[in-house]
Amino acid sequence: DPDAKSAMLEDFHSHLLKSRRIVALLGAGLSASSGLPTFRGAGGLWRTHDATSIATPQAFAADPAFVWQFYSYRRHMALNAKPNAAHYALAQLAKSTTKFLALSQNVDGLSQRAHHPPSKLKLLHGNLFDLKCSDAKCGYREPNNTTDPVVPILAIPQSGQDPTATATATEPNTNPLIRGLDISNPNHTLPSIPTASLPHCPQCRKSLLRPGVVWFGESLPTDVLADVDAFFSADEPIDLMLVVGTSSAVYPAAGYTQVARNKGARVAVVNPDPGSGRALDGKRDWFFCGDAAEILPEMLR
Ligand code: BJW
């Protein structure tokens, strides 16, 4: 109902104009219209694996080459994707609101590339474009957003290089973000990679490097958590919480909506799935149902 939608937009907008302290919780749906798949639901399978089962220390220990192939593919996709109108709208809101914090679960670098001010962007789950030593005691880290692939052996094979591919799988790739064989398609054979050829830590010269992301069972970065806690514990209410493109299934990220609510925030959810955020049932003041790239620019205009 377009009338109901514009009334809701107007109501939201009048609250936005009064809001002094604003928090945004961001999830994979923010980057969906940039062509990057989300974790849960359609697109959440990589080959035959649930993407969330690859994002674990156990998967890396068991088969580091497979996990690196997944992350190398994701780095390639993200580097070839472009920020969408929602990333730009949020970056603009961040610039124009003194007391603003985005808590992003995304690791794709698209908010940064939309010029979101870095001090107002907290990366809860790390960054695809950081590398770190898989031995936490070593502690080595480096930013790496230029090398695609990280090591030559992780290069995405070019079409025509897969002799075992089936007829369907050799059809031209329709995903414009992938320059080469779509190795997320299980019909393509994955190149086999010896562990010795994977990227190794230049500091301890012993352990493998791994992506600087937060896997299940790992703690979120302590400096990030401290900054988020400082924002929430300031002796001032929070006026508005935006919850954009997340299933609110993963903690502690999903719990920040309640924290903001306890500080007085009204909550606006942007998601095409009407059932999204069951964790938020009864806690949403506005629900904008649809693509963030379409709706956020209207909301934040
Ligand atoms: C659109 C759209 C469009 C589509 N526009 N929207 C308390 C209770 C229970 C469990 C725990 C708890 N505390 C901790 C845990 C354990 C665990 C956890 O939460 N488990 C749950 C699954 C139950 N949490 C952890 O382990 C965390 N660590 C931790 O807490 O350490 C301390 C500790 C350890 C152990 C025990 C207790 C405490 C770490 C979590 C790390 C998550 N890592 C990943 C991978 C990152 C690296 C990578 O990218 O590969 O992070 S998993 C994955 O899920 C990724 C995401 O950031 C995260 C959230 O997913 P997100 O962004 O919400 O995506 P989706 O796909 O779920 O949803 C997309 C949404 O977009 C959908 O709703 C769509 O409808 C929507 N959408 N198109 C707008 N166009």
C-alpha cells in the first residue's frame, strides 16, 4: 500500500530529524544488491557447503586449502563489486550526524569504499582484506586489499581450463563479478592445492596466514568491542537504531538492538523478508520491507 508506506516514511523521517545519537547494525543484505551473496537463505551455499560451516576454525584446521579457496573467491567477488546506494546513504548519514556509529557485520569493504568515515564504522566480524597469522601467539597482521589472489595458486581458473567440467558448468559465466570459472559451482573441479603453497606468515615463518575475519566461537576484536561499549554506555540516550540487511541470528551483534532499545532507541528494520529478525519481534517501531539499496536512500533523504 503506497499510502501506508509514505505515511511510515514520513513518521520515520520526523523521528530521524530529532535524533541526535544514532546506531546502525549492518548485515550481508546491505551488499546483496551489489551482487554479493548473503549467508543464510538463497546464495548461502558455497559448492555443497553451508557458508557458515566454512567460517569456523575447525574447517580451517581440517582443510585450509578449501577454506582459502572460499575466501579467495569472496575477496575476488568483493573487489569486483561496487558499493550501492544504501552504502552511500549510510556514509552520508554518518558524515552529517556527529554522534553516529555503524556496527557492521560485513567483511566486504564496501562501506569503506563508499567513504563511510572510518571512526564511525566498527567492523564486528573483521575484514576480508586483512590477513593474520593463524597462530594467535604470533600475532602478525597485515592489510592486504590489492593482491587478488593472495598467492598465485589461489587464482580463479579461467574458463576452458577445467577439463572435467560438465556441459552445463562450461556455459559462460553469468555473474559479472567473477572473471573466470565460477568455482562456487560444484560442477567445476576445485584445483587441488598443497598446504605448502598457501600463504604463510612472514613473521613466525611457520604458520599459515588466514583471513582477518571472525569465525564462530572466536571473540570479536577487543578494541572494536570497547569502542562499541563506550558509545552505548555514554550517559545520553540513543534515539534511533537502524537494523539493515541482517537476519539478527548471530551474537553478540544481534544483541545490540536490545542494548540500544534499553537506552531509549526506537528501531527501524530494513529487510525484504517480513519474518526477518524474529529476535526483534515486538521490538521494531518501523519495518521497511524490501531492498536496502532502494529504501535506505528514501529513508535518509
Ligand atoms: C536483504 C537484502 C536486501 C537479503 N536488502 N536486506 C548467544 C546466544 C547463542 C549463541 C551465541 C551467543 N553468543 C555467542 C554465541 C555463539 C555464536 C552465535 O551467535 N551463534 C548463533 C548462530 C546462535 N557467536 C559467535 O561465535 C561469535 N563469537 C563470540 O560470541 O565469541 C564469544 C563466545 C564464543 C563462544 C561461545 C560464547 C561466546 C562470533 C560470530 C562470528 C560470525 N562470523 C560470520 C563469518 C564472518 C567471516 C565471513 O564473512 O566469512 O559472520 S558468520 C556470518 O553470519 C557472518 C555474518 O556477519 C553473520 C551475520 O549474518 P548476516 O549479516 O545477518 O547475514 P544473513 O545471511 O544471516 O542475513 C542476511 C539478511 O539480509 C536476511 O535477513 C535477508 O532477508 C536480508 N536481505 N537481501 C536488505 N537487498
